[in-house]
Amino acid sequence: MVFFLLIFLFAFYMARRTAFIFGIGWKWLFLGLSVLAVVSLFAMMATRNQLEGWHALAVVLSVVVGVLLYMLISISLTDLINIFLHFTPKTYGLIVVSATVLVSAFGLVNASIPKLRTVEIAMPKLTQPVQLVQFSDVHLGHFRGKRNLQRLVDIANSTDAKALMITGDLFESLYNLNSATLEPLNKLKMPVYFVIGNHDTYVNADSVKKLMRLQGVNVLENEAKDFGELQIVGLEYMRPDDKSSDHMHASFGNRTIENTLSAIAIDSTRPSILLHHNPVGAEYAEKAGVGLYLAGHTHGGQLFPMNIINHYAFTYNSGLYSCGKMQVYTSEGSGTFGPPMRVGTRSEVTLVKLIPAK
């Protein structure tokens, strides 16, 4: 109820301030903005569906959500500046429209160009340097498909990485959920390890895992596998412990990071890496002897001002952190959810350079 009240409040404010730009009465604009905002938000949340004719509508309405957000911010900032500079109506309208268009266009372009981000991590018990690459939150679906995955694979192949870690949310929709979309994985020069994320479960976790295994991917389901001197531990999407809340529909019964890790035979004398989609339960991983925890899920907030809010919402929001003797790296993700935009964050492929700790 509060959510819808806020939408109508923002729509009212935007309509009263910009009706003259569009040459219509503010009440009609208020009605139009309210309906557009509600419909677009529902469409954004329903992108996992593959209804007849749904694809084009899902794409357009998800973009509209981002445009409306930056229209609201543009109006707010212009009103603040207008207190001191007293713009003419024509100048006011030009500033609002230009800022909305430019920021939205930047967000679309910025999100579509993944960048290689390099992080160097000193790992205890490691005897030889090794490089790994990480994808997270690719969100294949209405906005991303085979071509986008091929771009990520090309970046991975351009490095000296010896293995690829995919930390969940590879898919977000039934659209593009097929073997053809995943064909670029066959061109990788390295083995792949994968764990599911919350969006993979929304789509169909079993289907996603089956398709990945058909591509020769190591799908980890609460188990550890050897890779050279490393142990790769992979957990399915779950809550950190039985005292924690839902954590985006984690629904694997009584499984938690706490009790699942205690049941896996992790050799504490060897360097180990934990893959889990959501960067939670780090204290349990550190207690189990894990040296590095790789995750995603947060998108770093993806869009301003959410990137600021996320720093307070997530303990491990973006980048490298320490948890006792363990390191936690949270990727901002290679794709997007909702508006296919990034403002204040970037789409990344992470090159993880592991070196022996002195």
C-alpha cells in the first residue's frame, strides 16, 4: 500500500511540474504517469514469463521504468537549482528533458559494455599463483542472449585465467532459455563452475542446471570439487542460517549455509573458494576454513541512487572485503535486472588473480 502511495505521490509531483512541457492538463498527465509507472513496474517484475507477444512489451516497459526514475530525479534537481537561478519555463523544460534523455541513454550504453575488472587477492595455503575469471548476474532473457554471452566469453578468453566461476542468475526469463543461447560456453579455453541464483530458481533451476551440464559445465550442488591445489565449493541458493529472513525467496527447505557447509568435507589444510550467489553467511564460510568467497546478487545497486542505498543494505555490496581470515569478493554483475541501465555502477567481468599469501 505504501509502495503504491509513493508512486502516486511521485506521479503527482512530476505531473504538476512538467504538464506545461507536454501541453496537456496536469490531471491527465498525473493519470497517465500513474498508470504507466504501475504497469511498467509489474511488467519489469514479470520478465521471467514468455507469453505470446510479451517480449517487445517487456523490453519497452522495463526501459520506461528507468526513464521515469531519471525524469523524477531530473525534475527534483532542476527544482532545487531553480530556487536560486529562476529558470524560464522554456529553460526549465529543456533542462529536465535533456537531463532525462542523456542520463537514460548513458545508462543504456554503459550497461551494454562489460568491462574487465582485475582484483588481486593473497590466499593463505596457496603455493602457486593462479588466475580465475568470474561472471555473475548475466541475466540472459529479454535483454541478453547468445551475442551478449559471446562477448563475455571473448573477454574471459583474452585473459590468462585457468577457470571460470559463474555465481548465479545466469538466466532471468524463459525467453532465451535454450541450448543455443549457451553455445558460446563451448568456446571457452577453461573449465566452468556454476551455482544457481534466485532468478535461476524463478525461471526453473532444474532446466538451467540441465542446460549447463549439456555444455560440459561443472554444476555444483552443495559439494566441493578439486581444481589443481584449489577446492571449489559450490552452494545452491539458500539462507545463511535458520534465524535469517527469506533472502529473496531462498527456498531449499531447512538447508542453510551454516548447516550445509558443516556437512561438506572441506579440507582446511588446502586453499578453498566458495561460490554462492548472495554474499551472506560469510562468518560460517570463514569458520569452515574457506579462503575466498565469490558472490554477486547485489548488482552494486545498479542504478543511482540505489548504489548508495545498497552500501547500507548489504554488508558485502561491491568489491573486496575481509571477514576474519577470509576474503569476500562481490561482483557488480555482468548484466542487469529491470531497466537495462547502469548509472553509478558498471557491467563487469572479474579477473581474480590469486597469489600465495606471505
